[in-house]
Amino acid sequence: MPHIIIEYSQTSLCEEELAGFMAEAYEAVNSTQLFEEENIKLRLHPVTHFQLGLPDCGFIHAMCRIHIGKTEAEKKHLSKTLLAAIKRCVKGRMVITVEVMDMDRLCYAKTITAD
């Protein structure tokens, strides 16, 4: 944990920027020291069709799904740290949002399969 799922307007980041963007976001989450590095999971999802109320504007939305137990201050630290990292990576007009959500441990299941 955590799962960092980042949706972005496909025109907001070009293919050449994705590896650097992902590394920057990953390092931001790791720098908070709220999670063990090996437990951080990050994935990017481009969105091809979207509509915003702002013309000529793209978006990036980061959903941080974490286990219950972090304080409000820790969640706020995670949110602000990731927001700042994303902001450093983008050019042009962009709506950037970060959301931290607690996951229900009772309903979460996980396994790691072998070859």
C-alpha cells in the first residue's frame, strides 16, 4: 500500500514524458516516509475523451488509496507532496487534483502468484 492511480488527459503528457513523470510521482510518495518503498504501487491511465468547464485545459487526477490508520495530517502531507511533484512536471494550463482515500481492510484481498 498505497495504490497511486493517476488519470490524465492524454494530451497533457507526451509519451517521452511518462517515465520521468512516473518517477517524480513515485519519489514524492516515497519521500513522505509514510509507506515502505516496496509497497508503493503507481499506475498511469490516459483518458482520451473528457470534458472540462475550462477551455483549452487538461487535467491530472491522482487517487491515493491507502489502508486505514494514517492521521489527517499524514494524509494532508501525502496530498500536498504529490500535488507539488505533479505540478513541477507539467506545462501549460492544467487542472491538478489529488485525492487520498482510506481502503476498507476487511474488503481488501491480495495475493502474489509465483511462476
